[in-house]
Amino acid sequence: MLEAAGVEHDVVPARIDEDAVKARLSNGSEIAAELAKAKALDVSTDRTKDWVIGSDSVVTVAGRLFDKPVDRAHAAEHLRFFSGRSIQLTSAVALARAGKIEWSCCDSAMLQVRELSEEFIGSYLDAEWPEVSYCVGVFRIEGRGVQLFEKIEGDHFAILGMPLFPLLGALRERGVIAR
């Protein structure tokens, strides 16, 4: 998303224990926000002059928090559970500099999953695996994942994984990108 928006950036993986954050929080919005902040803080301690963006997305269905699938069979289990239900997808982004959070934002979307047949789940995973193994919710909305849904409410970029419009505004305010 950042590349498509013309925002120069480097990708630096954060070294945080996501499971520990998830264990102490129960609300999807809180988890996404805390993980985005933790990632930004972790990387910003080593890159003290740079603005660091951290982001994370969390999927909750019927009160249950979902992680990325560990394998194809696990992905199929997720899709069976999602069938006919609403997914709440929460994406968060945070800006840090020199080990301090300077700004953060969280946004949610509701995605109504249509009834999924076993035939569809199999053909979908044939086409999309392993790419969707990196996606919480087992879908890429910009690809065949759009076929999972019958209705979507919320910001497109939040669904892609980050509240981009608020982030771009925050970067403009800080002079990182042109006004």
C-alpha cells in the first residue's frame, strides 16, 4: 500500500512476542492497536532518526479471535467457521520516533461471509494457497478473496491491512510526505 501511494519506506521486521500481547488483552481493537504500537516502538529504538510505521490486523468472528492459519487444513477450518458469519476486521497503525509513539489510529470493517460450500473452499485454496497463509482471515480482498463475501462495510484500506488515509494525513502533518 505504501509503495502504491508513493511513500518511500524500508521494511524492517519487529521482534515482539505477539502471543504475549494477545494473552493479556481480549478486545480485537485493543490487540490490533497494541501490536501496531509495539512493532513501531521496537523498530524505532534502533532507527532513532526515522519515523517508523507499525501496523497489525486482527480478525474476530463470533467472539473468537483468529490468527493466520498454520497450514492449508487449518485455513479450510477457518473458512468453514467463517461461512455464513460476519468477520470483524480491525486494522491499526502507529507512528513512532526514537522509541516514542507519536500517533496511532485504529479502524474496523465488517465483512459478511456468504455460505461457503466444501467445493468452493477446496477450489479457493487450490488457487490462493500459500499466499493466503500470510493473511489473517485467509483472504486477500484484492484477489479471489472477494468471492468469500456478500457484503462489506468499512474502509477498503483498513481491510487491506492499514488505515491508509489517516496515516497519510499524519505523515503530511509531520513533513514526511508533501502536503
